[in-house]
Amino acid sequence: MDKYVLYHDLRDALQHGTCAVCTLVEQRIDRAVKVILREGFTDTELRGSYIRAKGYCNHHAWQVREAGDPVAHAVMYRGLLEQHRASLELFMNERNKIGEAVSKESPVQRIRSILQGIKEEPKKKTDTETVRYLDSFSSNNRCPLCEMARSCELRYVESIIDYYEGDEDFKERYRNRGVLCHPHLRQLIQNHPDRAILDELLEIQLGRLDTYIEHLTEIEKKANYSYSEADIGAERGGWIRAVHLDVGVPGTDTSYKLKLKSGNRLGDFVLKD
Ligand SMILES: [Zn+2]
Ligand SMILES: [Zn+2]
């Protein structure tokens, strides 16, 4: 990305009074979706990354769908569904094989062969096949659009702290309107904890939180008595800004909100003894 363009894009994005990183990532992904729909079925790299990731995440799948291109979707999803079909067929065959083998054996035969280590216990074998099938839905590759969003976020967050430190005009603008949503505030702190200038950005963020809370309090107060439109002040839209501040734009990763116990991811298939 051209540094000059990035600087001006960030500077302009500050005018909205919402997280500038979110604004630019959203624009970047919108453009990428257009490219995917235009070139997705001819560009083998784009197609490959889509298939390797087992398709898009929920949010991006619907975003691409909203842009609506039946032919591009047909090409992308046929490849994906063919893989799913093959995995399901394999799983069904394995289950049938296990079922047939078990029904042919007498209980004594089964116990004898398990004890002799000739055969896996049928239940264990079924569990293994189930884990294998459930695993076929996941990938080591992230959704390509999430991946793109992530690398843009890192770049924009870093640029904000760099420009804030090195450019007076940018600093002034950020002081006036700058704010970061929580996902991007976390990234800023995670990736740049040792930068002394970080404290200034946190001070600004604290002031913004005060303003947001004031606006929310106003909305609550005004709900308790009748008021005319003229009474609505700066708090207008404050509730939507609060949502944006807390989770970023749609598609922003907020998985940090759930503290996971080690070794047990939510939704994992757990083998029972
Ligand atoms: Zn953001
Ligand atoms: Zn995604």
C-alpha cells in the first residue's frame, strides 16, 4: 500500500469520529469482494485460498452473497460442496461398515477379538470416524477475507501510532476526533506496549469513553420523560456508536471476549469413555 495514500486515507477516516481502522478495513474488504466476484472464478489463487479455508466465515460469506453474482457463487460453492459431499459419503460408508461388522459378530467373538487386540472397539472406531468427519469442516487456514482484514488492521493500527507520534497535523486531528473500537484498541496495546506515546492515545481514549457514557446516560434520562425532537442533542446515535466502539464493524474478530479453558474449544466434539 502506498504510504502517501495510507496517510491521507487515515487522516480522512478520522473525520467520522468513529474508529478509523474500522472505516478503512471496511472499505478495503468491500473492494476485495468486488474483485473476488469479478475475478474469483478465473483467478486460481483466489479460488485456492477459498477452498483451502473451507469457504468464508459466516460474516464474509453473507457479505459476498449480498454483492450477488450467481455464476461466481456457483463456481466457488460447487468446488466446496463437492469436497463436503465426498467427506459425508466416506463417513456414511465407514459407519455402515462398522455397523455391519458388529451385527455379524457374536458378543463373545467381539470381546475376544478386542482382548486380543485384533480389532478396535466398535464404539472407539465410530468415535474416531466422527472426529475425522467433524474435522473435515475445519481448516488450518483462516477465511481469506478475515485474513486480509487482519493484516490491514495491523498495518492501520501501527500507522496510527506512527503518524500520531511523527505528524503534528495528524496528532491534532486524532486529538479532536480520534477513537479506537475495543478490538483495535486491544491490538494497539498488544502490539505496541512499549511505545511511550501510547499513554497519550490511552488518555484520549479515556476521554472518549467519558463522552460515550455521557451520551448513553442522556438517552436513558430522556426515555423517562416526554421530550421534543429539539431536545435531542449530541447523544443522537450514541447507542449505535457504543455498539461500534465495543465490537468494531461487522466481521471484526471479537473472539477475545470468551475466555477459553485450555484444551477445550467451544463446540469441540468431546470423546466420551
Ligand atoms: Zn475498529
Ligand atoms: Zn471472514
